[in-house]
Amino acid sequence: MSKGITSRKEDYSQWYNELVSKADLAEHSAVRGCMVIKPYGYAIWEKMQAALDKKFKDTGHSNAYFPLFIPKSFFTKEASHVEGFAKECAVVTHYRLKDDGTGNIVVDEDAKLEEELIVRPTSETIIWNTYRGWIESYRDLPILVNQWANVVRWEMRTRLFLRTAEFLWQEGHTAHATAEEAIAETEQMLDVYADFAENWMAVPVVKGKKTETERFAGALDTYCIEALMQDGKALQAGTSHFLGQNFAKAFDVKFTSKEGKQEYVWATSWGVSTRLMGALIMAHSDDAGLVLPPKLAPIQVVIVPIYKTDEERAEIVELVDQVVAECKQKDITVKFDDRDSYRPGFKFAEWELKGVPLRITIGARDLKNGLVELARRDNQSKESVSKEGLSQRIEILLDEIQHAIYEKALKFRTDNITLVNSYDEFKEVLEGKGGFISAHWDGTAETEKRIKEETKATIRCIPLDNKLEEGQCILTGKPSTQRVLFARAY
Amino acid sequence: MSKGITSRKEDYSQWYNELVSKADLAEHSAVRGCMVIKPYGYAIWEKMQAALDKKFKDTGHSNAYFPLFIPKSFFTKEASHVEGFAKECAVVTHYRLKDDGTGNIVVDEDAKLEEELIVRPTSETIIWNTYRGWIESYRDLPILVNQWANVVRWEMRTRLFLRTAEFLWQEGHTAHATAEEAIAETEQMLDVYADFAENWMAVPVVKGKKTETERFAGALDTYCIEALMQDGKALQAGTSHFLGQNFAKAFDVKFTSKEGKQEYVWATSWGVSTRLMGALIMAHSDDAGLVLPPKLAPIQVVIVPIYKTDEERAEIVELVDQVVAECKQKDITVKFDDRDSYRPGFKFAEWELKGVPLRITIGARDLKNGLVELARRDNQSKESVSKEGLSQRIEILLDEIQHAIYEKALKFRTDNITLVNSYDEFKEVLEGKGGFISAHWDGTAETEKRIKEETKATIRCIPLDNKLEEGQCILTGKPSTQRVLFARAY
Ligand SMILES: [Zn+2]
Ligand SMILES: [Zn+2]
């Protein structure tokens, strides 16, 4: 196993690509824009899914499944939605192939669909068309449904996990009797995402609202969580939309209120995707490979034995069996790497590359003294500990690692939010250290657009906990009441 | 909530459709052939997924994800596979829509794909094209991968769960160094499916092999489990295929053996789908609604309170809190139906319709005597029991119900396997009681085809535990060495 990953300093983007490939996370497929998520990468995604799914259920949501295909006409029903989504997408036009008589397989022109079907880029339209049949009275509300699914948005330039034509995600779609309740749901799910990002992914995030320009097509308000990557670029890690009555009106979904009146239903939608894999990788990993927070690591502890004789091996195995059993009780996943076709050094490098949080080396000689070596992946520190109480020590260390990874990312994020008060300073920081730039903005789409065109920086969000302060727009000098967060972003 | 389901005797097919709809399991969507799986139906599917996924992992498999789209040319690479799958399928020909200038959204003809993409009907081709990059030497084998995914096979006549254009499934795809190992895997996964069908779904199945005619396109051998529905029709509940080296040859997947030779890899694939939902419903349910085996019921116990005063209610709630807490410890899912907008009778009917295995009625008056009522969904029996030790009684009863449902289905299956020795008898049984018919067959595809054309019965399988016996083909009178199982099937 040759590591030889390009360093982050040398070429961050190349480092990322090589890491995704060499750590066996994902690869490009034969279909342009579509990725193959390999078993090790998928195991991380499954851990993300399990944690998120539990949070959704704990907040009262159920899963359901809606069609992969959406009739083309559905996209024209919500005016702004069509602008945003009915463009770069996969269009199904036929439903049969045939042999052309010479052994070639061709599209059967007799099997042309009357109306083209679009592979879902997001499911608001088909879901609201369905909800019309589910909702009659206020007793049918709220509807709190989530879907785990694949979606497709055609992309010309793709990057594994970060931007792919097909990706996996979850999309929550809820229906409410009042605007207040829908807004509360939108905010609740943003909190769920932030909690997951910080306490599972160990990635600190800024909670905020998008500007009108950056809103989801069809939303009255888009909330988001924004994370910072090690190269100083931001990454939108999740969004939660208050959709008002737009989709209810587009699909004629009304309910009879307690007062007996016919009213349109209020909607939210919220989602995170396999993009989170990209965020997880870029936030923590280093030049030696992946760094995974214990809560999302498919293998939390790896044990590498070092021995010469069968007798030595037997002594090691005895301890391993005991540790594995104790860890299982504590829901800690341990892998005993007893492959005899590889040397310990090779194994060390492999598990380091794959980001296993804790490595235990059990050497026959140390074991005679009752000692084993623990090596942390996150800070590369090692300690020699007694084999007594090993599983307790493992449990404590894993928790420490989880927190340490978060603290490190938080420090980096804190160090990389820069307040600027002029456009020159803004451009200087952007070209130099990067990161989030907190600056005054006059609130207009024109200014936002010009800054984006001139610097490639976008307004990531208006932080929810923003304090109001008087200031002047860095571009126009016009009055402003609060700072917003700019950054170049993935 | 009006029940009024057509009875099975009246119209079995109508009964099924109404049940799926009224029990809130699924519905047809606006896209022909595609279903919406509603939250209650999806919750059952999630329980199936969880049980199966655990079995897959316990037998050493990992999950991964492969692209939704398959290039058209891939289907031509394996000769028999193209016949079977590259026909009725969804074809993506374009990747962009545009506004035609008059506000209509039309397909952008400038965005025509060079090669059409097929929405996967099954993934052997794209997966084996991927495995080529994963396999170099015997050390890379076996590959034991499963995928949970949606697939599309265009269907003109659809039925919810049983036959839909889009459905959800899992597909395992494994790669091995030897034929023996691949065959052992094929058989192992058939056993996994049979174990799941019998011990979770409570549906007895016959394990067997398909005839050449009924084999999966591209397989050397197709193993299957066959279940019997209450109307006497069979349902194929899962298949496991030994693919030989067909896909390895088609996609040039070789490995260097221990002896240093280049050899083609051996393959298996195996799958079950949301069709299992149809089997589950049809195997056990009755004219009053669903009957769900406890192991797959989203709600295992429902508690309905009957009271008049707040004081009475408080006493009931006290007991409920205790029972719910005790059941949670035992991983038993309890719902306390305390809606005060519905009468108890309405609730009884609703939970009966939805197949909740056990209902507990807590009436304030009985409670004064320390008693509550337990009502089983499967056999409609009721018992009055002491509130002491209630959760223990619940646990025992749920296990009894699980077994009783299986035993009932097994008795029905046993009663409906009929041995026949002539074609007249064959047709008589088929038109009369239906079920599986065990008969001699001369082993030719011609005979199989003629019987199918004349009677609509197919050979469901050659049972694995078949005893050899001399006999004569019911159609041709030619010699036969064993009986096979015929039936009309879903
Ligand atoms: Zn902690
Ligand atoms: Zn039992």
C-alpha cells in the first residue's frame, strides 16, 4: 500500500482527490458525473444516516418513499421552482429499447413517452401533488415526512461527494396549519443539522439565513449551516426552507381549519446529502490521511499484534478476545488486524490513511510487562498503558478524541473569521488567509452580485445570532445594520 | 374511518387493493407505474430492511452504492442479459430542459446525450465494470457487497408492491476465486432469505432451483424461495443467482491466482424487493384488515383507554407509563392511543385494520379490580389479565403470535401442496383449490411452455430437498426422475 498523498499545502484539491481514492471512499464511475461509493465510504455514510434518522424520528418524523420520476409539467407549476430546477436534469423520453435487426440495441421510437419524465432533482412538486390527497382537515396536519433517496442534477464539472450528478440525500417535507408552526419546524430542523454537524461530525457550523439571491427556488426563507474547510473555503452543510404557501398554492392543497375555513397549507423542506462526506473529509484530515471522529468511524479501534512465536501470539489473542468482548458491551467497534501477510508498519500506515481514531499495538515483549501501546490518530500521540482496564481507557480516549477533533476545528474556524471594514481589506483577506469574512453589506442583490463577480466570494449567510450594529457597506458605503458572512465556497 | 373492505372470498384482488389503500401502506402516484410508499407501509419496509441488513452484515457483507444510470452499450456485453433486461426500461436521452420562449418548458435538443443512459433495471453490468478496477489478485477476493437501491422496469400493468415500474430492493453482488465458493455463497444467501421469510415474515417458503426457462438472464443457476398466498397463487419471494464467469468475461474481470495464473472471477447476485410487502400482506391478512407478525409490526402493542372522569384517566395513565417503560426495556413498541376525538370502537377498528398484533384495553372499571383486557389480532382471542406482570405477559404473547401466524400459514401451505399424476388431475386442481401442484415433468422447455400456455401455470421451482422417484411427465408421459412444483403465480 503506497501512501504518497500530495500534501494539503502543495495542492489542497489534489490532496482531497487522492485521499478519497486511496482511503477507498469513492471513485468515478463509467457514467459521467455519477460516483461509486465504495464500502468503506458507504459505511461512514450509513453511520451518518443512522444518527440523522434517529434525530428525525425523535422529533416526530416518519420516512416514506415518493417516485424517482416527476412529470415535466409539474415543474412549471411553481414559478420560481422551475427556474431553479427544471434545467440541468436527466430527461426520460422513451420506455423501451429494441434490437435494430443487426444486433445493435437502439431506442424504440414507438415507445416515446407522451410527457417526458424528469429524474427528481428534489421532490417538492411530486410530494405536494401527493399531499393534496392526504390533507382535508386540520386533523390531518401536521404531516412530518422524510425521504432517503437518490437525486440527479446534471453537472458538467464534478468532484466526488462535493458535486456529482447523482447524489444521495434525505429530504424532509412537512405540512402545517400555520406559518408559525412551519417556521418553528424549519428552525428545529436547522438545529438538528447543527447538532449533528457539531456533535457527530465534529464540524463547527454557523447557523444563518441565506440572502434572497441564494435562497432555494420556491422558498420564502432558506436557513443554512455553513462550515469552514481547512483551505479557508466555506461549505454549505445543510439547508432548511420555509416554503410558505407556495407549493400548496401551486398544487392546490387546502385544509379545513378548526373554524371551518378553507386555507392553504404551510410547508417546509430540509435536506443534507452525501456532500457531508466531503465536508467531513476536508474539515479534519491531514497529510497522512483521513481523520474521522469516533462517532462516525466504521472502525473505531484497530488492534495490531506484534509477535514472533505461536506462544506469543496466543497470549496476545487472549487479551484481544477479552478487549473485543468488553468493547462490544460498550458499542465500540474494534478490528483485530491479524493478517499475517502484512508487516505491522504497513498496517499502521493503512489504518492511519483510513482514519481509524485509535490504534492499539500489542507487542509480545511489552505484554510480558502487562503493557500495550495506544496511538491516537488525531494528534498522533502515543501512550503506554496497562492491559488492566484497557476497555475503560479506550472508552475515555474515544470520547476525548471526539471532543479534541471538534475543538481543533473550532479553533481553526474562530481564527478564520475576520472582521473587515473596507473593500480593499476584504479582497486582501480573501486572497490571503481566506476563511469567513464578516463585513457590512447594503442589503441589495446588486452589491452582492458585483462582489461575487469581482471576488468570487458569496454571502454565505446572515448569522442567526448576529448583533445589530451600524456600519457602511464595504462596496457602496451605504448604511448597513449588521455584518454578514462572506467566503469563497464549495 | 370506514372499513368496508371487500372480502377475500368476494374478490381477492380487490380485497388486496383496498387493504393496501385503507391501511395506509401505499398508493399510486401521478407517474404511471410508480408508487408512493406511505409512512405506515414504509415503516414495515424499514423493519424488513433492518433485519435483512443485519443478516447480510453477519454473513460478512458490506453495503456500497453504484450509479442509477447504466450506459446503453453495457447491456449488449452479456448476451443473455440484454435479452432479459434491455427492453422495457426508462431511457434518458437528454440532460436539459429549456423555456421555448413562450413560457413552455421543453426538452433542449442541443442537450442530447451521445449515448443513452438506462435507469438501472438491475446492476450486474455497471457493478462488474467497476469490479474490474477492484480486482487484481486472489487477495482482493472475495468481494461481498450489497446495495440498497431503487430500480426501474417499465410495466404496463401494475399492482402496488407486487408489480411496479419503480421498486425498492437490495441487490448483492459478490466476486469469488472459485466456482465452489460462489455456489456456496449463492446457497448461503438463499438460506438467509428463507430464514428471514419464515422467522420474520412468518411466511413458509419452498427453497428450490428455477428451470432453465425461468432463470435470471445471465445466470447459470437461479435459486429461489417460493411462498403461497391465500388465494392459492405462488409468489417468488427472493432469488439468488450463480452467475458463473459470464459477467467476468463480459467485463474482462480477471485475477491472478495463488498459482500465478490469470483467471476469470466467479460471480453471484441475489435480491429481494418491496414485493415482499405484497407477500406479507397477502399471506396473513384477513377480511378485517392487516395481520402483521410482531417482528415486523411498526407498532406491536396499542393501548386503548376507556374512562369517564379525569381521575379514572389518571389511574390509567399511571399504569400505561409503567407498561410503556417496561416494554421499552424489552424493545417492544407500544402506542398509547389517547386521542379524545375518537371513540374506543373506532380505535379498535383502526388498529385492527392496521394489523397491530396486540391490543390492550384498559377500562377504568376493570382496573379497579386490577384487570386489563388483551386482544390478539391474529386469532381475535381475548383474555382478561392482571395488571401485575403485564409486560411479561405481553412479551410472551407477542412471541406466541409470531409463531401462531407462521404455523397457520404453514398449515395452509401444507394443505395446498397437491400431488397429481395426470394432466387432467393437474388442470382440475389448478382450477379448483389451486396451490402448489407437485407433478412429474419430462425436463424439456417445450413441455414447460405448453403447460404454461394451456394452463397459465409455471414451474415455480425444483425443490432443493426433492427426493428422486421414477415417474412419467403429466403432459408427454416421458420418463421423469423427480417431481417439480407448479403453480399460477404473481
Ligand atoms: Zn463526550
Ligand atoms: Zn419464539
